[in-house]
Amino acid sequence: MTVHDLIPEAPEVLRELSAEYLRVAELATTADPRSQRSACLLLALRSASILHGIKQVLTPETTDCADLLARSFIEARDLLLTFRFDDQSTRNKIHAWFEGKGDGAWKPNHQRCEDYLRSMGGGESELAIRWSMLSALTHSTYVAATNSARVVERRLKGPQASSPITFDVKVADFLLSFASLFALTAGEQPTWLSLGLDREKIERSIRFSLKAAQVSQPILEATRGNRLPGDRYKPQP
């Protein structure tokens, strides 16, 4: 099985997972529209919606568009992880997020998330680095412009273009993004607030996320050491 074998199944699986997010979010927001659980589920719905958008532009001729959405996705997903910590400091941040006071409450706490994932044996997830690398591709930097030039070349000249886009990596990243979102919403940890998803309603998503991680991780691990040239990005503090 390859990453391309899984892609046709992605829209229906994402629909199943989104339906469960929406069901539980409606219950949570009815009980308390500004609760921690409501905030997490709203971010889950945003993440799923952006993944749906990425799938619409996941072609060799539109990978720069996929990069724009991928940056928004990881921002929502990482903030979701930040908001799942079941403590008062997190709830204070969520309160500021609901208020929209412009004090950075929408920014994930990458250091805390990294430390937590490392403590669980997850290794180096490089959340902040990926945030910064995708930022370099979503602003009008030289790297971003060069990337778009290669996309246009591929679109006009076809696969024989001199600078082909590594499309397999983009597809693998999409699949692993789905798997990571599933893990951060359906998973339960002692220090996390429970979101209360019904696993019987997302059985297809469970199977898909396991297969997605299995086929995508080897591809992404093989490119893990690749970085943008020069000082094109800086890890966020």
C-alpha cells in the first residue's frame, strides 16, 4: 500500500470524523459555548475543514496552495493540543482566546507541547520548526516565490519540468496530518481534558489513521533532515 492508494478514501473518512466533531461540539456549546471543551472542538472542526481544503488542491500543479493551507492547519492543530491540557493556566488562555483580545492567545505553546510529546516518548516532533518552515512558504519570501515558480513550471511543462515537485512528500504530509489530528482528538491522556468522542462512530477513521501513519512516516522520515536554504526560518520560542 502506498500513500496514493489511501488518498481516494480520505474525503469520506474526513467526513466521518468531522461529523463526530460536529455532534460533540453541538453538545458542548449548548452546555457552555465558552468552555474548554467547546474551544477544543471548535479547533478540531477548523482543523478538519482546512484538511478538506488541502485535499481539494493536493495536486502537483497546486502544491504551493496546499502549503498555504498546511500552515493554517498546523496552527489550529497545535493550538488544539495546547488547549487540551487540563489546568487553570490553559483555561485562562482559552478565556483570552474567546475574548479575542489580540494578546497572542491564538498562538500555540510549542515549547510545552514539544516537552509533553517528548515525555511520552514521541521523540522530536519539531512543531515550532515546521511552523516556521511553512511560514517561510506562506509569506512572499524568495523561497516561496521560487517554490511557486517551480509549481508553474510543472503546470506548464508537465512532469518533464527540470525542477519537479516532490509530490509524494506532500501527500504523505497530508495523510500524517490527518493521523495527528485524529490522535489529538480521539486520544485520551491523564493530563488532557476529555473531549468525549464516540469511537464506535469513527471506526473507519481509526483504521484509516493507523494506515496513514504507517505509509506516510517512512517518506517523511527520509526527508526529515531537509531544511530551507540559509536563514529562511527561525524556530519560534
